[in-house]
Amino acid sequence: MRTWLPALACTATLLTFPMVGVARGQSLDVKGYGLVGNATFAATDSFEAVLGSASGPIFGGGAEVGLPFGGLYVGVGGWRFKQDGERAFISGTQVFPLGIPLTVQVTSIEVTGGWRFRNFSRRFVPYAGAGWSAVAYEETSRFAEPEENVDERFNGFHLLAGAEFRLTGWLGVGGEVAWARVPNALGEGGVSEAFGETDLGGTSLRLKISIGR
């Protein structure tokens, strides 16, 4: 799983730079971007019991290609959430921290197709999209046996909407909100089973800085 983000960076580079010449010939718009934001997970009680909060910062990036068919675009991107907490025991509605440190890491790779409303404004461009998500969930502790740690991968889907403001011809800044559903990813053990939570999706707010057309 730790190879996902370097691989994503390579993919973004391959999409952004070698295709620039093709883009000029075929009227494609190609850009790479970085993002920072905040994610709130749907499994609220589970994340709060282990981490103290169901929200936290995310960081990532990706690349997009605007196709020569109106405002149609496709993109691949990803982000990572990582936070330290401690194992907990649930009895009824009571949460009892066990004092055993652990680290939770969620990595999401998103393949998106959508539409940019280019006729809205020359510099301010709203957009919306939907697509497939591949999500990796890791839960590790220094004091745990290898079989007690968690390293699982799941499939889901996402919806997003946002807007980009073009500062120059090649530089843009924008914001978006995304909602994801990753069913049957949790709930087979630990605090998520006690709370009956199975969805690893949630909602995220993202600030994006893009370079390209």
C-alpha cells in the first residue's frame, strides 16, 4: 500500500507532461494538481472511539485530462489520512480506552469522470463528477502481533462537485466537496462491529492547486 502514492505521482506525471504535445494537437486540456483538505468519516462512532475524532486532514494530488467533447473530463487522483490513537473496548454505549497506541491510515485512489461547465465563465469554472474509489485501510500498533494489525483494501464510489478559478492560463486554485461510499469495509471486528458501522466512506472538503490547461 505504501507504494500507492509514489505510483500515483508517476501516473500524474505521465498524464501531465508527455501528453502536452498531444493535447496541443487534439485540443485536450491537461493538468496536474495537489490537494489539501479535511475528511469526515461515515463511521463516526468508531473513529471517535479510537482516534478521538471522526475528522482529520488529508493530503494528495493527481492529474486530469479535459477531452475535446464539450466539458467532459477524466482524472485520476488520491489522498491519504493518517492519525494516531489508541485501542478501545466497547461495553454497551461506554467506550473504555485501553492505553495501547495505534495508527490508523486510510488511502484512497479515485478515478473520476465528469463535466466542466466552461461556458459559465472564462476564468471561473464549476464542475461535477463521479467515479470509482479504491480504498486501503491500515491499523497498526507497535505492541501488536503481526496478525493483529489490519491491512485491507476495498472498492467504493464517489461523487464530487466544485469550482476552479484560473489565476493565469496555466495556474488555477479551486475547492470541492466529495462524498464517498465504501460499503462492507468495516464491522467484522473491534469497535466498528460493536457500533454496527460498515461504511469506510465519508465527506471531504478539498483545496486544490492545479498547473496546466
